[in-house]
Amino acid sequence: MADSKALTTRAADFSAWYNEVIMRAELADYSPVRGCMVIRPNGYAIWEQMQRALDQMFKDTGHQNAYFPLFIPQSFLAREAEHVEGFAPETAVVTHGGGKELEEPLVVRPTSETIIYSMYAKWIQSYRDLPVLINQWANVVRWELRTRLFLRTTEFLWQEGHTAHATEEEAEAETRQMLNVYRTFMEDWMAMPVLTGLKTDSERFAGALRTYACEALMQDDRALQAGTSHNLGQNFARAFEVTFQTAEGSLDYVWSTSWGVSTRLVGGLIMTHSDDNGLVCPPKLAQYQVVIVPIHKTDEERATVLDAAQRTRGVLAAAGIRVHVDSREGVKPGAKYYEWEGRGVPFRLEIGPRDVAASSAMLARRTGGKKEPVPLDGLAERLHAEMNRMQIELLGGGGFVYGGFCGSGECEAQIKEQTKATIRVLPDPEFRSPTPPATCLWCGRPSAAEAVWAKAY
Ligand SMILES: [Zn+2]
């Protein structure tokens, strides 16, 4: 059981608080290998909920899942110049197998563009083979020097979509579509407000034509890049000779995209919603949406109360609510409340002998407010409504810094050096100010675009 020491507060030390929330909720633990992370069942359950929701959204937009190997021939990475420059410094390389030195070293995938395009070159011949819309759920390895649980780990879990299209317009539409899928997921499921837009050249994915991102603002006013969608142009198609015969009979390179989100989202969820008492998890992604704590003194009370708790569990489960009865012996109700609070369970129902007699239960919300009695009759409908309300309440606002930007890399670099803030995105029209800024907020020259700055993870 987690220890009962109070957490460091967010105001005192946000970073210490973040780690303590994770430990108290038993979401993850440090591994014997530096920079790697063990995802514990409570944390993995959140990731599974995320996966299920996203996977359905990918399928609803026409994508299929596939799986590509973990090992990539080292020479593949070198075929796209920017790609190798961007990723080579952080790759793990296997030089021996079965006790023998390998003829060609193998890179443990940091991302899978190269191996996937080597296969697309075999599979795609004609415009009739397009589009190819594939996603893979996998782990990747990037040798990070400074790591944080969920936010930046040497190995992490993610999905990577890789699509190939006949035209530039189709590839751009796909890139934008998937950015929107991410935004919808982050807002509707994670209750995490995000803004979307274009990355500047210095923050672009290595090998991409354009990178779009979803940026979310954490409680300490630092931004988290929560998902990216890249229009790769024909860069990887050229590097891997992915050509197709067009409807007109000529030969062209395919236009491609890639897009991904990772277990970093779990870190984003923690930092967006949690409080000084521990994890706060939006109902839609919670492992258990409701925990029932039976309260009893005598054996007779115990039998009655447990029976009522199990019946209530059955009714709620039948209504599609993820519910758990904490019937552990030898743990006091107060200790149970404390534990489930730290784990972010949205709703707690306490059922004692008097509640059973009155056909009711005491309802407590993780996000505060008074505990109140609720009738068992109609409880599932009531809880569905409560969950919807909590989901919406959790979707609060964000405080990015908006300003004009002249477009020069020099200004961008100076701002980063002096304020530690980076341009998160050049926001999409719906996120722009009603009156666009006329001048660059740094140098005062005419503004070329509105930009959004924040310190970032
Ligand atoms: Zn400037």
C-alpha cells in the first residue's frame, strides 16, 4: 500500500509533485536500466483506455493496423539525409547477435519510416494501390540523456501512422485530418485543451516537409507537445524509391505522411488535471470510474452491506460503467478513500447499513464538492450524467503567450536563449487572435505570422 505522507504541493515543487503523484497512484516505477520506465497496472490501464479510443478513431478514418520489425538495418537510416542527422545521435545500435558480430549493425527503431518505406516500395506499383493507410502500435527507443517518467523515456510506447498517397493534396488532407483526430481525442477523452498548428523549421520532424502539432499547457504554464502529424512530401519516397504508375501512365513518387502519439499522453493527463491529493483522471479514461467501499462493523452488517455493494456493482457494470468493489478486510474505510483518491478514481460510493436500509449510497466526487446521499434507484443514469459533467468541467482553459513573429530563425533563437520559451506552433486560423499582431514581439519588425510561445517539456 502507498505511504500516507502528504504529497509535495504543486506550488512548492511541481516536478517533485509530479513524480510523487505517479508513485502514490502506482502508475509507473523506475527500471534497473537508466532512463527506462516500468508501467505498472494502474498506469497501463489508462494507456489501454487511450489505445482503445484512438484505435477506433483510426479505423473510423479508414486505417488498418500492421506490425513492422523492431530492428532496422543501419544503412536505412542514412538514406534520408535530414532523418539520419536528426535521429543518429539518439539511436541504440545492436552490433552482435548469437555471439557473433553482425555484418551490418541493426538500429533499434527510433521511428519506423525507413523500414516501412522499404516495404511500401515493394507493395505499391500503381495508383490503384493507393492510398496505403497503415498504423502500428509499437515501442521505440531514443537514447535520451535527461528522462522523466512518461514524458521522456529511453523506451516508450506509441502508435505511428504511415500513409502513402497519389497527390500532394491528399497527403496534406491526411496530415490535417489526423491532427484533428488527435485534437478531438485530447479534448473529448483527456479533457485536455490543446491548440493546433504548424511547427517552425527548427522544430520540424527530421525529414518532413511540414510538421503540425497539438500543444497543451500544463498547470505550471509549460507546454507539452502532445502529438504530431507530418506531411513528409516525397522525401522518403525518393530515398526508398517508392514509385507508382499514375492514372495517366507516367511514373511518380508517392506523397506520404506520418503521425504519432505516445505514452507521453499519460504524463500530460497527470499534469493537466491532478491536484495536491494525487491523480485526477477524467472519467472516460479511468480504469475504474466508480469504486464502491462497503462500510460495516458486525459480521451481520458485513453480509448485508457486501450483498448490496455487489448488487449495485452488477447494475452499474450492466450499464457500461467500470466499477470495482473494494471489499478488502483489515483496511479501514478512511485508508481506502485515501488510496482511491490518490489513484484518481472519479467517483466513490460508500454503502453502510443505514444506506442499505434507505436504498441509497453516499456519493463522493474526486474533484471536490460535498458528499451526498443518492438513491440506488436510477443510480446508473445519475452516474452517467455525473461523468459527463465532470468530463466537461475538467476541460478548462490554457495560457499560452500569443505574439507577432517576423519569421526569422535568429529571433526565434534569441527568444529561446533569453526566455527559455520556444514557439510551440503557428496556430491554425481558429486559434488566431481576432486582430493579428502587426509586429514581431521580439525585434519589432513587421510580423509575418502570429506565433504561440511557451516553455516546454
Ligand atoms: Zn523578429
